[in-house]
Amino acid sequence: MKHRFMFETDEKNAVLTVLESGEVDPGVYLPLHEESYDLDAVKETMGAGLDEFMRLFRRKNFFPTRDLCAKFYKNLPEFISNADERKLVLEYDDAESFPKIEIPYEDDVELDMLLDEDGDTKEDEIKEIDDEDDTPRFTPEDTSEHEN
């Protein structure tokens, strides 16, 4: 699932607000959760390392993964230090947290060989399969489950 996180600073009240939104349709995001942090505490923990930042950022109702915290930790210092910027939007796809596995592609495998189960299908076999009438037949006296 794709997430969008909007960070907003309020210098007057020294508050950093995080609004989490989730993608419900392609390009359509629905607000999920909002959390506020003391801006001075966030600034202090930025220099203390990722683990301290995670301890501050994780809450009972907002618990970002380590990968997501690392993305926040990487992007927030420049945003917080720039007084002109009031909003920062970060996008995160859950698929980013999965390990990248490359599957080798083999060109020498023939598709026809994979599709053939028992060799060539003869035209007589195909006619034999298609010769029956598949129309369902029910009568009013029929008390089967199809009556309802």
C-alpha cells in the first residue's frame, strides 16, 4: 500500500505535525492518522542517531517501521532547518521494504513445450470434446437446488 506523509511545522508553537494518508485508489489518498511532536525534541534527537529518533517518533497509535523511520530521519533535517519551508510530503510504498530478488530469465525454454501436456492434440479429439450439447435443462417438476 502506498502512503503519503505530510510534515508541517508550526514555529510559533514549536510543533511538528505528521499527517499520514493511505492510497485507496490510484492517485486518491485518504487521511488515516495525525500525530504532533515537540519540534525542539525532534531537533535534539536528529543529532543523536536513528535509534533515538525512532524512540521519539514511535507512539501507541503511530508506529512506523525502521525503513520508514530511516526515510524520515534522512529527509527531516533539511526540512526543519529551512525556515522558509512549512510543509514536506514524503511518499512510501510498502513494497520498498521487501528485499529485491532477481529471477533469472531463460531464453532457451520453448513456450510450446510448456503448453503441450501429452503431445499434439488431434482434430478428432477436439471434435469429440465439442460434440455434446451443454445447454442446461430444467423442468417445473424439478425439485433440485436450481429451482430457487
